[in-house]
Amino acid sequence: MRGSPKKRSSFLLSKWYLDCVTDDGNAFIGYAATLSWKGLSLHYSSVLRRRPGEGVKTDTTLEEFSAPEVSGQSVQWSSPRLGVAGTWEADARPLRRTLLESDAGDIEWDCLQPRARASVRVGGARLEGFGYVEHLSMTVPPWRLPFEELRWGRFLSGEDSVVWIDWRGGDSLNLSFHNGARAEGALISDDEFAAGDVRLKLDESVVLRDGVLVETALPMIPGVRRLFPFRILRTRECKWLSRGALQRPDAEVSNGWAIHEVVRWPGKSLAR
């Protein structure tokens, strides 16, 4: 006898993340996302820009959406309304995983470019440096995620790339890669990544974004406090740009930049 078919979630989030950091610490982060849920269809594009000595600026629009275009090893993304146009050329093989399969929904992670050569024009300025591109597809609503803390990050230098995803509380996941190879048993904190004989120290950290989502990433959504459950509204994130120094035995220190974050959800008892 066949089992019951899996119930299809009415929730769908498709989110692109693209970044670039120059040698001197100019940073760019771009988001392009679509959300479908309970008859709601939302398009979202956002740009975060950090200039040394000038702080962090974020621009967001719900009135225009353009998904990145993938052609071979190249990814291009532009948003005339946000004044941004960029090209990312892959410098490493992609990483793809199904992060979650559950009755509540799934998470598919496609890291198209763990390391790329990026050229981004934003606000009349041009940034050239290492970059990173990923696409996340979620059918599980964020307020039904089976964990309470997420740590994510990427470190890029001329010699190395490190990517990590770490879930804690409830279900756990520890998924990390160093130069494309799986790094088992990584220990991750706000200022350090360690796996096997690889140790990445993160310092001189600059906060790019810090606060609850309803005040940082979601405030422009009309009626946001009525649309989403309390658990997602009170989710708190902190995202940093840090200098990174990667150490391995019998190798010179590899210096570069890391973008990394910690996201914490209130207890699942608060979901509805």
C-alpha cells in the first residue's frame, strides 16, 4: 500500500544573495527575493553598502525585481531602481545540498559561486574584489524551522575559501567547506572557525546589520506585523564584516575578508 503523498507547503521563498568585498574593506551585499504565501506575492530587492569611515547604508525596493542571470560560469545582476549592476565570474566549483526535508517543507541550498571575481557598480562607484553568490529555496515557513540558531559565513582570500552553515537548538546541522572539500566537525563562534588543522580567526569586525527582522529586513513590507507570526517578527540577526586570517600547518597565513552572521529565533512555543 502506498503511503500518503507529502502535503505541499503553501509557502515559497526564493532568495538570491550576492556579495563583493574589496581589498580595502569596501563591501557590497545584494538580495533579490520572491515570497509566496497565503495569496501574498511579494518581490524584494535590497542593497547594503559599507564604505570604510562612512558607515553602512541600505536601500530596498518592493517595486522592482530582477533575478540574477546565470550564464555558464558568470552571474549578472542589476537593479536600475537601486542603482546597481554587477558581474560575478566563478573562481571555484559550486556547492549544492538539500539542507532540510520535512513535513513542514524543504530547504534547497545552491552555492553557485563559493568564490568569484566580482565587479559591481553601485551609486556611481565601482567595487572590484572577491565575491560570493548563493540561491536559497525554502518551502518551510521560517517560523516552523526546527532549530533556534543559525550561524552562516564565508571567508575569501587569494588562496582559500571557507563556507559554513551551522544550526543549533532542536535539529542540528554542521556543514562546512574549505576550498570545496567538506570540513567535518567545525567549531564556530562569533570570532573563530576551526575544523581539523584549519583555524580561521576573525577580528576587526564591523557590524553590518543588527536587530530584530521587523526593524532591519522587513519594515518596508505593508502590514508586516499582521502578516507574519510573532516568532519571525522577533527573530534577531547580527551580520558582520571581519578581517580573517586562516592558519594551516606548514603554510603561510592566508588573509582576506569574511562576511558572517548569527540569527536567533524565539522558542518554537511562540510560533503560530
